[in-house]
Amino acid sequence: MDNNDIINKTIQFVKNKLEGAEGGHDWFHIERVYKNSLLIAQDEVCDLMVVKLGALLHDIADSKFHGGDETVGPAVARAFLEQEKLPEGTINHVIKIIENISFKGGKVKQEFTSIELNIVQDADRLDAIGAIGIARAFNYGGFKNRGLYNPNLAPNLNMTKEEYKNSSAPTISHFYEKLLLLKGKMNTVSGRSIAAERHRYMENFLSQFYAEWDGEK
Ligand code: ADP
Ligand code: NI
């Protein structure tokens, strides 16, 4: 089987696995991250097969859906990749990407780095900002029964992630807690430049939002 066949098979595998996944992590999220990854990879010297497989498999079994067990995703991916008879080096690298992608800068120290991981991580972050990022945030907020915005509740930037998750903070707070910070965390030059544009779009959205909230035209 050539690499193209393996990618097509991986696409089918991921689609099946994500059947019925919630809106923020469905197949279309993976497809967007895949496309963003290919776009960023054009400007980098990298192993394209690792980038493609990493993008397709990065959310294969989010620990959120497995009681926080971080080993399920990598194990599921490894079993699949071994079946496809890929070189051991490729398999190990893709697994490292899955293990390290959602590094949040928190408790766990990120101990692996590569250009391929940087590309997929940037691609994943791009999908959390801009128009898509705004849509995903309000979709998530609705799912969690959060309000849109509360003018009496100034965003508390000192909250920890846990405090924030358990708070009744409205969705607009998520912009200050996470979305507006992503631009500063990008790894690659092209990722940074796409993020800058999407960031501006979010800032425009917020100023329009506040203007409309206050009854301005
Ligand atoms: P990741 O896929 O990077 O692990 P999450 O699973 O935390 O990100 O979030 C998935 C999507 O839901 C992202 O677009 C994110 O911005 C959004 N989201 C996560 N937490 C919140 C929240 N508290 N309020 C609004 N949107 C959120
Ligand atoms: Ni993702």
C-alpha cells in the first residue's frame, strides 16, 4: 500500500471513530486541522507523512472522553498504525504528536518537540480562533448552558483553568481566558501570520459585540 492509500484508510478510520462525537471535536474539526497543517507545512522542511497522520489522529481518543486517561488515544492510534506496516520511526513520531499536542502549559512538562508537532499544534490552535473559533466557543458555551456575556462580571484573568471551568463565566470570558492568548503561542512563521489575521477578526467581533450590547448602531 502506498502512502496515499494509507492516508485514505486513516481518514476512514478516524471518521468511523468520531461518529457521534460532539461538535467541537467531530470529523470536520479534524478535516480543518488537516488542511491547516498542509498549508503550514508548505513553508517548512518536514516529514509530510508524519504531519498528515498526526493531524488526522491528534484527537482520536481525547482523554476527556476516557475519564482523563491519557493513554487511550496513543494506544488506539498505535494499534492502527502497526496494522498499516508503517516504519517504526513514523509510528513513534505520530504517537509523540498525539501525546504532546494538547499540552496546555500546565502540570505536564512537554518533553518532546519536532517541527511536525509544531505544525499540527499550530493547525489545531488556528481552529480555535477566527470565525470558526468564535462559532466553536459559543457552541461549547451553549452545550454547557453558559450565558453569552455578563457586563457585571468582569473577566477574572487570575482564575485557574479548573476554577474557570467550574465557574458560571459566560462564553465571552473564554476569549480572555484562552482565545486571545493563542496568537502568542504559535510555533511557525506561517501559523503566526494566519493567527494574526484571525486574532484581528476576533477583536473586531468583540468590539462589534460590545457596541451592539450597549445599543449602539
Ligand atoms: P482542545 O481541542 O484544544 O483540547 P478544548 O477541547 O478545550 O480544546 O475545546 C474545544 C473547543 O471548545 C475549542 O474551540 C475551545 O475554544 C472551546 N471551548 C473550550 N472550553 C470552552 C469554554 N469554557 N467556553 C467556550 N468555549 C470553550
Ligand atoms: Ni483538535
